[in-house]
Amino acid sequence: MQNSLTTDDGVTITFPSEFGSYRYISPIGEGSSAVVILVENKITNNLFAAKLLKRDKSIDKNLERELRFLQSMRHPNIISVYDIIYLPNAICVIMEYCPRGDLISELSAVGHFEPNTLRSYSYQIISALQFLHSNGWTHRDLKPDNILIDTKGKIKLTDFGHCGEVNKKDPMMCTLCGTYYYIPPEVMEEHPYDGKKADIWALGVVMYCMATGQLPWEQGSAQEVRERIMKGQIVNLPNIDKDCLRIVKMCIVVDPSKRATIDEIFDDEWFTPIALLEASRPKIKTTSKILTMSTTRFTINPRRHELKKHSTSLYNFTFS
């Protein structure tokens, strides 16, 4: 039996009810270029998320690069890719299933995170970023939409379509990528930039969102918001956790050379209780391999100024 689902851009993707070792259960959501479905392993009955993209030579090439990257980066806070299946009309990527969705969904339900959850989630995001940075990679599109939560409350960083490898001889990057309200001034100005420092800025914005349920930039016209971003002018809400705000201010610094490094943030005293707990647990092996990836571009959309979900971005892959 054939099934069909339509992406946000109106592309219809057809797929059989069974393929490989998997059985189609139900749709999860759709994005601009793909749909996500829930599948079950026919032998183990384990559930997985399957990303379906319409077959296209350019997408096939970019997707394979991203998959090689994901398969090389084994970390407890980075989404796992288990299999890739080439169907007649689509590419199917089998990934771990995170039924709680992303941070946007979670924030929509609770408003903002209480201090212990805020600290735990922040620590896990930082751990994933530290792993990437220590292996010579940058994410370059960190935002709540790209952070999933599994059934046990563990953070899973996803969407590595804009990920870039750091050149040791010349670490500065030029590709304009990311999401408007999470990119730092130097990227917005289209200057050469340090990808790791761009991640740090975005981390500050994400932590602020988790603590308050809203973006750190006071709303206004596109130009007014841009000016606030260029000045690093955040809204100091009275209810924000003081330790979180302190770290946010270490991240949202206009001069990239004065921004904290991921190691400095990871070693902050606010995370000491979690670090001690993690140190007492059995170590999970993390691995990485050197790969070659291409860069991508994006178009700034200054109209997206609210912390809300405009489309399903679960298990997102980004191509352009």
C-alpha cells in the first residue's frame, strides 16, 4: 500500500507502508522540504522517526554529507542516525524518536523552565557544543527548534545542515547562515566570523529563551530589532534566573573576542553540581571522524520576531 504526505512547500512524497525493516505508523509533522513519520521496527517493535525527502540529485549529495557527519559524531546529546533507505521516490533517514518534540513545544506548554530544568538543559546543550567545538566543528544554527527532548528528558541537538568545519590555518568563516534572531552582529553584517563564537552568541539567546519563554530582543520594527541585536541590547526581565542571566551576558557580547569560550561556560560554577553527578556515572564513549562538508546559505527573514513555531522542524535537515 502506498501512502502520501505533503510538505509545507506543497511537495507530495509517496512511500510504502513497509520498507526495509520498518512499518509506517503515523505522521509526525512536515517541513518545507520533507515530512517526518513514526515507524516501527518489524522485528524489535522499537519506534523510530523517519525523515522522508523527495529524491533529488542535489539533495541526495548534501544529505549524504550531513548523514556522514551525524554518523561520525557520537555523543549522548546529539541526535543519532541509524539507517538510510533509498526508496523509489524518496530518501528515508531513520533516527532516534524524541516524542516530547523540541524546546519550542516544551516552552509552549510550560511558559519557561524552572531553575533546575533550565540548568540541566543548558548543561546538556553546552556539552554537545563543547564536543563539536573540540572536534573542530561549529553548528551555526543553534535555536530551540533544533533542540529535541527524548522520553527521559535528555537533550538532543539536531539539524546540522549549516554545520561547518573549522580551518586550523584560517578559522574565520564567510558563509552567511543561521536564523535571524540567533545570529551575532558580525554574521548579520556579513563580516568574516569565528563560527565557534557565533555558536556562543546563539547559546546565550537560547538560554534566555529557556529562562523567560521569549526572545531577548524587545519587539519593534525589523530595523529597531536589528539595532538592538547589533548593540547586544537584551531585555532584563526581573524573573530571569540570576545565574542564567550571568552566563547569557557572557555569551551576548558584541565583540566576539570578548565572548566566553564554550570551555569557560562549561566550567562555570553554576554547572558544578551537574558536572559532579556526571563524573560519578559510567562514561559513554563519544567518537568523531574527520569529514568534508559543504556550506549552505540562508535568507534572513526579519519578520520572524516571536518565539513561536511556524512549521514543524523536528529532526530538521536544511539545504539550499
